[in-house]
Amino acid sequence: MLLVKLIIVLLLLAIIGSLFSGLFFLVKDDGTKKRTVKALTWRIGLSIVAIVIIVIAGMLGFLPVKPGPM
């Protein structure tokens, strides 16, 4: 359970890093390079991986899933 949480936190940190690198490339590049697109593509891919891991961990019982308010 701790390993899954650690993986999720590391993925979130990588997503934030990719977001800021995309911002940096957006400001510094002159429009001829595709580094901004690559950074944002990595962010989208990492986000999808994080969501899939959270869903699978919830289904397998590694993360406690609480039902909605009743």
C-alpha cells in the first residue's frame, strides 16, 4: 500500500515537473522547436498512467475507496 502511494506521489511530481518544463520552453523557444509539445505530451501520458494506477489500486484494494455521501 505504501509503495502504491509512493508511486502516485512520484508520478504527480513528474507531472508538475513536465508542466513547468513546458512553460519554460513556451517562454524561451522562438516557435521553431517542438519541446513544448513534447513536454505537454509527457504530462498527458503521465496523467493517464497515474489515473490508471489509482483505478487499479482501488479495485485491488491497495487504496481504500470510500463510497459517496449518504
